[in-house]
Amino acid sequence: MLSSTRSEGKVKLDPKLFLTPTDIMDIFDFSENSCYRYLHDAPFRVERIGKLVRIHAKSFWAWYNGD
């Protein structure tokens, strides 16, 4: 869930701004069909851009952690 960048020998972890349906499938062990059905009425912020589906990571993790 985190990407890393390397500068001056140090690794800095940067959280993702958006999650993908594949990330959600991995987190919940959903099938692809179940994931897209769930994302249709998800309790967190989901954006659809054409055929692309992206989940706002901050919104998702707040919901996931019960915030």
C-alpha cells in the first residue's frame, strides 16, 4: 500500500493517494466481480473516470479504521 522513493541512501515511504480495485481485492480477498459490486455503493469515496475506478485512500482508511 505504500510506495517508496530513495534519496541520499534513505528510503522514504509515501502513502498512495488512490487505491485501485486490485488493492481492495487484495485487502478483502474479494473476487473481481464482488469487488466491483461492492464499490458501486461503497461507504467511502470512489471516483469513476470513464472505465477507471479509483478509491480515495484517505477516505478508505478512515472508514476501514472506524474513524
